[in-house]
Amino acid sequence: MWKWIERWATKRRTDAVPGKADDVPPKCATLHNYLTNRYADIVVLRFDQIEGLLGFRLPDAARTQEEWWAGTWRDGDERSCSDAWILAGMTARPNLLAHTVVFECESS
């Protein structure tokens, strides 16, 4: 619990940095908001739950390539949805066989 409180206090101070939330692609803003406002250091979501938050189907690369979740995957000039969890201060660890992703606070 204390880790979460410390993280929340730090996040509240850094939320005032101009442009931080603006860096998240608009299509992925709901996922970013969900992860930012969770009262947990670890959040596990199924692919269908992520799609429900986003409002669209994840690309095929998200289902087959772990790199897509690492934030190193780019589709041309389009910004990646990985900005949604990276800017929320989290990492994503997918289980492609189980169709789940563990989002974990980087300071945990």
C-alpha cells in the first residue's frame, strides 16, 4: 500500500509536466487513463479487455510479437499504443498463449 501512495504522490507531481499526457496517441488514451488511475502496482488484462478499453481490435502483431508490447514496434510513422502504458509508468509483459498482459509499475 505504501508503495502505491508514494507512486501516486510522485505521479501527481509529474502530471503537471506539460505535454506528457498529450504524447499518448488519442486512440490509446482510454487505456492510458485506466492504467494511470488504478490503485494497483500490477494490473492483468486479457486482450479482449484491452480491446474493450481501446474500442478497437488489437493489431495482429500484438497477438504474435512480444516486441509490440515492449514499445520497440513501430508501424511506419504511427505512434505506438505502448506510449499508453510507458507514460503511465508501467511495463507490459504479454503472455501470447494466454492472451493476457501484465502491466507492472516500473518502480515496483
